[in-house]
Amino acid sequence: MRVAIIGGTGFIGSALAARIAGNASDRPTVISRGAKPGLHQGVVHLRADASNVRKLTAALRGCDVAVHCVWTTTPWSSDQRPAVD
């Protein structure tokens, strides 16, 4: 099973990526606007902003499961751009 973790370089996403990489036969794909290659062994890193539908769709192609771990650190953004948040 191919698993993609959107926002997989943060606290929860990176822990999940490490756990999946340690237990799965397939390498999880971490999708983040600040991709950090080498964060965990056995993880594929793709650079894509979750608010860019075209890039996110391309990054998710071929994945069976997507886990959404994106979080904003600026709460006002959900008021100004609710469709993105």
C-alpha cells in the first residue's frame, strides 16, 4: 500500500512517517512545502504546497492512502482563506 503524508515534516507527520517506514514494505511519501530529504530513512520526500491543487494532485498520483497532517501556525489564515484551511 502506498501511503502519502501531506505535511509530513511536522511533529505528528514526521513521527507517522518514521513509524510507517519502519513497518511497511513500501516507503511512505512525505509531501511538504519544505521537504527535508534525509529526515527519515526509507521515506520519499516530495516538495509541494498543500494549497496548490495541481501540484498536490500530481504528488498524490499512485497513492492508495493520504493522511492530512498540515497545520497552520497563523490562525488568522483560516478567516482570510477558509477554502485553503
